[in-house]
Amino acid sequence: MGAKELVILLVCSTVLVCIVLVHNTKDDDLQAHFQEFAKEAMQVGAPVTSAVPPGVLISETAASEVQQTDSVLPADALKDLTRKLREAAFRANGGKPVDPLTETVRNEWHKNNPCMSREKLPLRYAARKFVKDLNVSAAWDAVFREYEILHRTCTTKVQLNISHSDLHQRDTTSGCDYLVCEPTAMSGLGNRILAAASCMIYAVLTQRVLLLPSSSLLAEVMCEPFEGSSWKVNEASIDIPVLSKFWASTDQFLSAVDSSMGSLLKDTLIPNRAIKLHATDFTAQLRFHPDKRFFCGTEQNLLRGVTWLYLTSNQYFLPKLFLIPKFRTALEALFPTRMVLTHMLRYSILPGDVVWQRVEQVHEMQPDRTDRRLGVQIRTNRQFQELHLALEARIKQCALDNELLPQLGLAASDLNKSSQSTNHSSTEESIAAVQSVIESSDNVNRTTVFIASLYNDFELSLRSDYLRNPPANGENVTVVQLSNRLEQTLNSREEDEQALTEIILLSLCDDIIVTPSSTFGGVAKAYGALLPWVIETQSNDVGCVRGPTVDACYGVPARYLSCLYDDPELRGRPVVDVLPYLKDCFPGEIVGGIQVMTLQ
């Protein structure tokens, strides 16, 4: 018997076993599952083809951009992801091509969902004098447009304002799969942005429609990311987990996985891979991030049969998505420099107009008269006064040793007393004070230091240093701090808008000094694609050390792989030993954290 005949015999045997199993079961869902499995078995060796007419669901520009990247990116991974997104939208539209937005509808949507930063923020980044601008990812742009079509098709076709009991009992999702992502409310803005970015890239990779509860303050301060649709959903209509019986728990899903994979462990021919759960909450027990088995290939394959997936998080779990082989190939193809977070933030998670107007107000008061901008982000507790003062000293040492600030002179300053520090309590007061300093000085060389801190101690100290001992070369140092709130207030829209303003302003600097273990600074450096100067807390020899990556830190990942049904050789291995670019977070960051090493 030849090889060809042997393959045919095996396929026929597989199909026969499937038919017997289907005939003997009374479970309609299980029958349908095995019928699909048999159909796939009969197509072993057949080329993968799309049921979507070529070019129907993707613009000519987007298609052209995908082709342009094929020479430098793994073409198969990009084409496969594009095909999956097209087919998902095609199915969601009842097996018909999705009509493109008309110019009238598009203009009306943008009128109702304005976003000035979408056009203007890239121009601000490109205008920086000492930072090489980041090239736009044509591959991500093309894939994201495909995803927008899917998102628009599902959110406009499906009525989400129905009761969860109706949603559970009948097919109201029309072939769409959903991810309800709820960044943990009582967490800082940086944590919530990182959680949302992680959810967004996961939604694209799995063709799920990303939804944020309408009460999420994050959705209120950010622009709508998907043209023609909204990522907000009324949580009262779908009932958020914990108390709702609509959602199966993480343990219930994992029990179903173990049951379904049981026959595989017994080396039988065909495992029972059917998961009969309509909606699953896959959040770990403490509800800070997904359960550790979320990052296993088998569990991800079985999640394809779950229509509704819920995650709540305040963590940046994106780095661990690289551990899942089918996601890794797509991520590496889309982002060869591995700057996933930067592209996600700049392209998809943009500040709303209230925030952008504040950013513009600060920048426009000194349009061409600043030669260099230094951002300083300080995360510390002033209750420990000695540690707080030591941190300030290290920041100054860092800035001077690395020529981020000019050396102090020896003579006393005769500068206008109007530039003396004040305890600014609002953006308007701070802007007025800085404007008066600018108008009173004719120096050509100017460094502007933008400080983001809960306290104004460092602002007062730094400004005093340069007033008393101005640089001998005549360079002027302007210090800007918009707020000093003394304590962090959570779950406040005004606080979030102010915090996001400061994050964006930090990201627009040429250099950034950050304190370790701060998601606020992590988001700022990622937006700006800036390798940070990280304050050294372990040694007294230097004030800071240059960080190796612009990526943020995933602070609480499971340190070892624990996938029961994936590659047994990887089971129990440390996460950071699997991929060369997945490493421990920078020294001084959260112990046990991991992050992606980016390429500049």
C-alpha cells in the first residue's frame, strides 16, 4: 500500500468513527461539532481558501499595503489573519459582502465622534527635535481596517440592549463572537490603559468584537477607536459577571476543557473537543488579569466555541500572548520591532478632545522656543520623607550626569522674580505662570522640564536650583508642572483627564526619566516610543540607568508555563526561557514581572 492510499484509508477511518459517534449521541451541539470535524478531516491536504469574494471586504489601499509588507514580514501570517477577519465579517453579514461606509455616513460618524488627536498627535511626535519618529505600521493599519469592518458589522447588526436571558436562550449574535473587557475601576489610569490595549490586540487576533462597559471612565476620556461603531456597551443589558448566572466561571470552563480533553489523554482517536458554554468569565480569582491557563494554546482553541468572553483586569497581560504559538506568528509579522504597545496606543487608543485641547494649550505657549524637552515622572510616597528626598537627589544626578539638563552655574541669578515657584493647583494657573517666565526671557537655548507628580517638592527644588545658579552658558531652564494633587483619586473623570494630559505631555518629550514600578510612566514611554532613564534604587553609584525597552511591564504573570495539553517539553519552564525577547522586567521594576524587549 502506497503513502497516498494509506492517507486516504486513515481519512476514511476518521470520518467513519465520526459518523458512528454522531449517530450514537443525542446532543445536537455535539453532533454538529463532530460533523464539522469530519468535514475538516475529509479536506486534509486541501489548500486553505476563503469563502469571501476577493477584495470585497478590504479597501484597495489596505490590500496594497498588505502586499507591500509581504517582502519584509511573514506573508502567510498576515494573509491568514486578514482572511479570518474577512470571513468573520462575511459570516456576520449573513454570507453577504459588507457594504462600505458611504461618505455621508462616515462624515456623520466623525462629526458625532470627534477626535482631534487622531490627526494631530502624529504631527507632534514627528516634530520632536531629538527623537527619531516611529514609522507607521502599514501591516497593522491594513489589519485594523479589516477589524473595523467586523466590529461595525456586529455592533450594528446585533441588538445588545436585550436581556441576558434572551441572549442565553436564542441565537441573537448572528455569528459574531464578543470580548467584554472591563478595566478594573478602582485602578490608576495607566493600569486601565494597559489592560484595554491588551484586550484590543487579543480581540483582533481572535476576531472578537471588543466591548467596554459604558460606565468605564476609560471609554469616556478616550476617542472611539473603530470607525463607524462604538466599543461601549450598556452593562445592564448583558449583565456583568460575578453575580450573573449568564456567565460560566473560569473554573467551569477549565473543567469543561479537562473533560473534553480527557479522551485525548487516553490516546483515543478523536478527542471530544466540544465546549458547550455560551459565555465565559476567564478572569483569575483576584480579578486583576486572566487566569494562567488563558495563555495556553489548547484553551485558546477551545475558546473559539464560546460566543461571549469576559475579562476584567488592571494588568498589561499582552506580553504573555507571545507565548501562544498561533498568536506569536501574527504578532511578529505585524510588529517586527515588537513595539506592539506603541502602535496600539498611537493608532487605536487616543486621547479625547478635552484632553487634547489641554495638551495643545501647554504646547502652543512655547511653539518654537524650546530646544529640548525633558519629562520627569515621579511616583513616590511623601510619607517616607527621607526616601522621597533621596529620590529627588537621584533624579537630579541622573539628569546632570547624562547631560539631560545643563550644569548649574556658580553665580546667583538676577532673573525676573516673577518666575519664582508657586504651588500651582490648576492647569490654568500653571500655564499662566510659565507663560510669564517665557515672555520675560530672551535666551535662545531653552530646556523645558515637564514634571508629573502628586507633589510639587521637586518642581520647587529644581526651579530654585536654576534660579540661584543659572548655567554659565546662558541656557534657560523652564520647569512646568500642571498639578500636584497630593493623593491619587480613583474613579473620577476629571482626574483621568488630567492624568491622561500629563501622560501625553510626557510622551512628547525628547527624553524621559521615570521611577520604577509605575504604569503611569510605562504608558508615557510607550506612547512616545522612548527608551526611559530609570531611577536606580539598588545602587548609590549612579542616579539612573537607561532602560532596554519602550514596552511596559506585566507585573504579576505566572512565572512558569502550566499548560496541561500543550508541548510537554515546555511544561514547568520559566516564561522568560521560552522566547529570547521576553525578559524579566528591568531591575527596580516589579520583581517577577516580564516585558517584551523592543527594537529601536
